[in-house]
Amino acid sequence: MGWTEFVASWAEACRRNTEWDAFYTDAEFAFLVRSGGDEVLIRVSRREPWSWSTAPSADDAWQFSLSAPVAVWTEFWRPVPRPPYHNLLAMMARVPDFRVDGDRRVFFQHAYLVRRILETGRAVMNGAPPAPAPGAAEAAAAPWIEPITGRYVHVPFRGQDLRIYYEEAGTGQDLLCLHTAGSDGRQFRALLNDPDVTREWHVVAFDLPWHGKSLPPEPWYPGAYRLDTDTYAGVIDAFMNAVGLVRPVVLGSSMAGEICLELAYRWPERLGGVIACEAADRVPGRQVAWSKHPEVNAAAFVPEWVYGLMAPHSPRKDEVWWEYSQGGHGLFHGDIAFYSGDWDARDRVSRIDTARCPVYMLTGEYDYSCTPEMSRRTAERIPGAQFQEMKGLGHFPMTENPERFREYLLPILAELKARAREGRA
């Protein structure tokens, strides 16, 4: 369809979408979308109908603009875009021809709305229903109780009493699951409920202090949290000792994937192996002031900042978004201080002994923060490490699409189980 026809259909689809009223209060902003020589000015208003103009005048004002050649927008509009054209923030990071000009503060204040407006345009372009696409429904024929036990353990650490919440399921060799920055152990609910895993593995997932159900240790004040490598490794060590884990395999993604590599380096004799997802020896450029900025709602911005790290067709993206909207003030900011700041293992990953601690690395093709190529290069520096790129997955594989993730995970668990039986790990 032509540009004018497309914009008219796009505007009508947005007018019919009741999502906007549920999300925002008193939002007032305008932005320009430029596609080659075509453009549309979109005015978003709580108090009056939105206006869409394909011929804005020089006197029209807007706070920011999204500009790219037609070829870039063509990739973005595809039903399932290839990375990194699947999300605005992904294109900001990885597509040089895509630009966000103007007031980025206003852009990030309204990033969720802008993203959903553009996704509605994608749906219109492809003849799909414009309504929001929630995660996969989980229908139950009758009430049932999940085979997960949750409890608290008090862990002495650096003179403090850490009251740590953890969940567990299954029997067999210990499998310790570590959550991503700014989130908590809920990310592993599918794994904890997977009988193909829990039949032979005792799966344990805990919330780091300050995260999820693990409150900050006394004394504390909001915004004070900041994670570093030694503290992270120390808390994991203290938790493992407190609950009696024996040579666990450690699984983690993102910052937890990074610490998996650190643990393999520090404690090869204590672990049965590590599965480091979305990890590299160094991940620069992900610290962002907006995650703790007083003029930006972190409960909306932080989940948007990570949303584009997932595959566009993953069924549980909204679950990840919701979990990230619940982090405490400054929590994500403090974790990223480790993930993209304190963490730099370029001087030591080559000294990891995979004969004593096997290292497996998995990275999703849609992850533009720690790209598959970054992970591959790191794996090549670790003698004996094994790497796979996970097709159709992104930065949160265990949560965004657990069914696809298990296709990569189960063979690794089987291999680690075989090594343990043979006494090789």
C-alpha cells in the first residue's frame, strides 16, 4: 500500500486500540517518523483525539523523530523481522542508518507507547489484527499444584544476615539457576516445572539480596545497591554452603552468564560445569542513566530497555516485561554496574580449566546486547568451551520461550550427567 493509505490504516488501528488508556495518564507528546522522503507526525494526547499528519508544516513542533531509509523500515515492518531490525532500541544500538533525534528524555519517558504504536503499524502493514499480543495462555482443565517448594534461608555474609528466598524442585544432581539483572528467580518457573529436567536434577533458583522476595540486608536505603564481581561470587558461595549444594551445575543468563564464567575460573573443583547464556568476557555500552533518572519512570523504562533483547515471536515476552517492571528503585542500575562495568574477564577467561569444569555457552540470535558473535569470540578464548547460537531466541531464553530453550538445554544436561556418571566432572 502507499504511504498515505498505510498511515490512514495505521491511525485507525491505533484509535481502536484500548491499550493506550490502560497504560498512561496525561501523556502529551509528538514525534515524527521519517521513511526516506515520506514522513508522518503523530501527536499523542490523553485529552483529545490523536492527530496524524503526513504533511507537517514548518510550524509544527515535535519532541523527537525516528528516521531511517526506506530499506531499514522495510526490514522493521516484516512480520518477523531479522535481528537487529525487530525493535527500535535494537536499531538504535546496531543499525547506523536509524536515528533518534531530538529530546531523548521524552522518547525514553514514552518508550513503551512509541514501541507499541510502531508495532501496531507492523501489524497493519502485514494485515494482522492490531490488538496487543499477550503471552501464551496457560489453560488448566482443573486446579493443580506446581511441584515447586519455596522457602527462606538465613545466610551469614560479611557480618550481615541475608534472608534469601529460593525455590526448588526435583531430585538428583544439583542445578543452580541464577537470574538476570534486575529480575528474580521467577524466570525459571518453566524449568522448575519441567519433568524432563526435574526427573534427574535438583533445580534450585534463588533471589539475590534486594531482588524478588529477598529483602535488602540491614542497614540500607533506596538506590544504594551496586553489584560487583567479588560480592556476586561471594553471595553465591555463601548460598551454596547454606543449602548444601554439592558440585552443582550452574546455569545463568546475561549478568548471571558472566558470573558463570567467573565461577568456572575461581572454583573448577566445586562445580559440575557451567552453562553461561548470553555471556561474554566483556559487554560494554549497556549502562544507562535513564534507569535511575528522576524524570523517567523506571518501572516502564527498564522493561522497555530489555524488551527488544528478545526474539519478536517469543510467546512470553510480556512476562519478562512485567517482571522487570517490579524491580526496586535503582536495582537494575546497580546490577548493570556489574554487567557492563565491573565485569571484565578478558585477562582470565583463557585460564578456565574446562577439564575440571566444563563450560557451555549459549546465546540467542536476537540478543543485541551480548551478540552471538561476542559470545563466540569469548568461547574461542576458553580451551575446550562449547558454544551454540540459539536460533529464534534472545537474551532471556529460559523465560521468553522455554520450549525452544529446552531444545538447546536438555542435550547439555544429558552430557553433563554422563560426565558425572563417568567421573569426568
